[in-house]
Amino acid sequence: MSQSHKFFDRASIDNAAILLIDHQIGLISTLGESMNRAAVKNNTLALAKLAKAYNIPVILTTSNADGPNGPLMQDLVDMFPDVQVIDRVLINAWDDENFVNAVKKTGRTTLIMAGISTDVCLTFPAIAATADGYDVYGVLDASGTWNALIEQAAMLRMSQAGVKLTTWVSLSAELQRDWSLPTGQALAQTYAEHFHEYSVLMDLHNSK
């Protein structure tokens, strides 16, 4: 399939894997003006809950977890106790054989990625995986970096390389497609917990 045709594809529950890259305590503490830390944590957990709701394979990876980057967010460890965290010394996760083999093992060709930082931990593997023929979605609001200029540069670079840039809410709607599907209730619960504006709307509706 040509790259131009991939832009018109939709993410599918049956063909997606979610890759959470370097959501580490130390790295989160360095986030700057592009997005506040609480928002990144909230959106990352929401994305992780989509994986639970839709039974999508998850891959967790860290970079130099024993160093200043620190360990993975404990919430992610608790949410996926059976998923082995792949710790790397290679900066680009796509250069790590264990990481790529874990992706291949899922059998999925649509890769939903988020990472800290946006310009390194997300951009590098997203572009590399796209070059290898995967259909890659970069979830921007579950990622973050040092300032807005760096984030804009990363967005341009990924977009030019064919990475589809999105948010967790947009992605959730793309995966759900139809509110009447059985997963609709789990998605509504995720919105209630992580999408404040929509949770207010739900409360107003339920109070009638």
C-alpha cells in the first residue's frame, strides 16, 4: 500500500498496538511549557485505559531507568502487571532489538505511540517505524517536551515523514466508531475519569 493511501486508513482495534515510550518519573519532571505534567499523566493513563477497553496489546519501554530518567510511572506498572518493561540504553527505541521484536510479536501493523520527550522518544521511533512500513499514530497529548517550539518542530518532522498526529480523545472515537458497540460503556467511563469537559456533559445529562 502506498504511503498516500495510508493517510486515509482508520485505526482499527483488531490491528493496533499501543507503544508507551519512556513515561518515566524523571523525564516527566522536566516537562516545560508545551504541556503540564498533570495533563500528560492524565492523558497517558487514558490512552492506557483504551488499550484495556479494546484489548489492544501494549508495549512498555524505558530508557536508562536506573539513571536520571527514573523508573516508569507506577500507575502504568500497576495497570499492566503482566507486561515486561523493556529497558534500553539505545535512545531510539526502534534501534533496540528487544523492542522491535516485541512489536513484531503482536502481529499488529498499526502502531499507536506516545513518548516523553515528543521530539526524541516519540519522533525517532515513529519515523523509523513508518519507514519500515507500519501505519503510525503519534498521540501528542500523551507526550510532552521542553517547550512549544521544540514540540512544533517535532510535529512538523513527524508529519512530513508520514506519521499521523492525533490526541487520545480523537483516537478513542476513531477506534470506537459506534457508541452501540459493547466497548462504548468502557469508553464512557474513561471519558468520565479523564476527559473533564465531557464528564461534565455526562453529569448534566444524567441529572435530568
